[in-house]
Amino acid sequence: MRKLFIALTAGAIGMTGAAYAASFADIDSNGDGAITTEEFAAAYPDSGQDAWTAADANGDGALSADEHVAAVASGVLPDE
């Protein structure tokens, strides 16, 4: 169900759902449904603390699928 939601959300902003779902799943290497700072650093080595802070909209220390979609859509993170 979560992958379907991610795919539909990504499709709604003009990305292909399958490509986005695979990208988020690849970044979320431990499969817990959130991107940690360590996973973020591995996926986005050229992005720094400012990008992390902007992407982590609720400030909980992890990126949800929604936060990741929003960060990519707004240009905070590159569209892979």
C-alpha cells in the first residue's frame, strides 16, 4: 500500500511513479520507510546540511516519502 501511495504521489507531480518508488526504496536502504541522515548523505553526497534542513520539513530527523517528493519537486534535491 505504501509503494502505491508513493507511486501515485510521484506521478501527480510529473515524475514516473515506478522511477520514484525505486529511487526512494534505493535511498531508504534499511527499508524503514524514512530516509535517515546517513542514507541522505550516501544518496546526495553533494548536498549539505542546508538541503537536509529544507527537505526535513517537520524537523523530525528523517525524510518521509512526502518530504522527499516535495524536496525533489521544489528543486531542493536533484531529480535522479
